[in-house]
Amino acid sequence: MAKKNLYELLEILPEATQDEIKAAMIRLGKKYATQSQKNETVRAHFNQIKEAYKILSSPFRRASYDDFLRQSIEEKKNSKEYQRRLKEKVIKGWQIGKQYAIKGGQITKKTVLSVWQFSKRLAQKGWQF
């Protein structure tokens, strides 16, 4: 299971207001508080929720966390693994586009050309297809 960020733990959007964060904590508190006394896994999850609330309810801590998230996303985009997966998706998408064009599917010439142009731009940046 992928690790959730604090917004996902509280089941809110990153644009949530302080009132929405507080309401989410109250809602999740009602949901998990009684269950956490009986189940160790639920207790651990509820502790993560409380920690997420502690960070996101403070404007300074929330701003620091948001900066951390942005930096993590940029690092991920710059990683070799991310670029490799993106390249595979582009190639697979191009192959699917060719199949639709050959089979006479509901794909327009404009769509096929835009995929081709995108793959051409990536090739110009040094990606080999």
C-alpha cells in the first residue's frame, strides 16, 4: 500500500481551510476513537490522523509541509525511474494510437499527430524510442 500524505489521511484536499481541517478531524475522531481502543492497527492509524491534524492545523507547520510536498514531487519528476515510466507510457500510448488508426477506430488524425509530435519532442530532448 502506498504511503498516504497528510491530506489523504484526513481525507481532505490540499486547498482545505482551517475549518475544513478541524471538521475532518472531528469526523474521523468519531469514526476511529472507539475502535482504536480495541484494535492495535486502528489505534496506529488514528495516531497518524492525530499527527496529521497537529501539523495541518498550524499555519507554520502546514506551510513547511506543503513546501516539503512540492520538493518531493519535483525530485520524483527528476528521477530516472519516473522518466523511464513516462517513456514507457508514451511508447505504449503511441502504439495504441497506431492500432486505432489501423483498425479504423474512433481516433482522429489530429490525436495521432499530437501523440507523434509529443514523442518527437521527447526524442529531441535525448530520449531514444
